[in-house]
Amino acid sequence: MTASKLTVRTTLRAMGGLMSAAALVALTACATAPAPAPLADSLKREPELSTFNRLVDQAGLREQLRAAGPITVFAPSDEAFKAVPAKQMEALAADPALLKSVLTYHVVGSKVASADAKAGSLKSMQGASLAVARAGSFLTVEDAMVQKADLAATNGVAHVIDRVLMPPKK
């Protein structure tokens, strides 16, 4: 065998080994990907939603987010909650009915993927309507912008938003 054929054969063997290693890494990544779960569990996996998750538990809404659905959650990020005045956060913590009202204002009783969202209004589980608008790839709900879209779950979808939405006064 000539030196050039030996070099080609050695190179192909090495490439085959690299391809096998790449395939193994890809399969391992697939095997460790989180299994589909209801929104209650999917949202708990998102580190930027720790405040939202804590408040959902405090309001006793975890099971509602585990329901059959379909539902859509517009979940405010931790940064969004930091922007809420401390006095208002204290009022929410002290009044379970108010907290539940605010949180259910972020939930819609249908699945709204970002690609399917159209300008208009959606009825929240709290009872009031949410204004939805689209400008190109930007999606807004009331005065909040969707920062991270389409967190999939078995019973719906969630979108991380940059503001805490307050329901209109009755």
C-alpha cells in the first residue's frame, strides 16, 4: 500500500471515530433533555422565573397550571418582579385573593404559540382581557414584551415577559 493510501485510510478512520463520538454526544444530549411536562413543572425549570414560581405556590395555583389545558402563561421574569414597587409586592404577599387575581391575569385558557399570536385580545383566567400586539417578530401583551417565547409543555405553552401585568380595577 502506498503512503498516500495509508494516510487517507488513517484519516478516514480518525474521522469515523470523531463522527462516532459526535453521534454519542448527540444521543446523550437527547437522552438528558427534560421530558415533556405540564406547565407547572416546565416553568419550575426556568431559572429566570423563580419569583413567579414562588408566588404561584404561595397563591395555590400550581395544580391549575398542571390541569389538562390547553393554557398559555405569560410569566413575568425575576427582573420584571424587581421593577414592581416594594409596597405593591408587600400588598400582594399580604392579600392571597389579590395575588391570585394578578397571577391568573397572566394565564389564558387557550394555547397561543408566538407564531400564531395575532393582534387582538385574549380573555385571561382572571376574567379581564389582555391586549396582544405583534410588530414583526416582536410580540407584546398589554405593555409587556415577550422576551423568551414558546416554552413548550404537555398542556400548553409559556412566554417569559418583561413586566408584571396588573389587572384593571373592577
